[in-house]
Amino acid sequence: MKEPHLREHVQRDFLKFTARQIIFDLEKNHPQVLEKFYVGARDRKYQIWERNPLSIYCYTPAVLLQKLHYIHHNPVQDKWQLVRLPEEYAFSSARFYAGHPDSFGFLTHLQD
């Protein structure tokens, strides 16, 4: 990740933004589903993401490649069937690794 972006800030902002978008969509299109996410906490009405998402320390290049492969191929899995190929999923760095421009504006190749 390039400066001045910090991993924890990117993760925080990503989770916050996507949670809001999911809530907006559920309010509009599936209010009965939204109620499954109700927590009624002091700082939030709904909880979309886990409070402490699991972080994996990638201690070797092999582990890093394994995790990257898993993330890139997740949208292709039979249970999701979001796309045919990993690079077709617009919200994945798989597009970047397949030679497309960095549409996020902060990606770096893992070998850099």
C-alpha cells in the first residue's frame, strides 16, 4: 500500500463505507432482512461487519500468495457466482494483477 495510506485506515474506511451502503440498500429494498442486523448499541443501530475482523499475518511469500489467491477467487465460488473470472469482479485487486489499471488508486504489486 502506498503512502500516505495506512492499512488500518483503509480497512476502517472500507468497512464503514460498505456497511452504510449495505444498510441503505436493505432499508430501501429489504427492510425485513435489515432487522437481522439490529444491535441497538450506543454508537450504532445495526452491525454489518464483525467488530474485530480476523487479520492474517502473511509471514512467508507462500502464505501471502495463498491468501491473495483465496481473496481473488472468492467471487467465483459456486456459493457466490458473482463472476466467471476473478478479474471480472470490479471490487477486487484481481483486476490489477490481471493487467488492468489500479481503479482504487492505492494498490501496489506484492512483489514491489
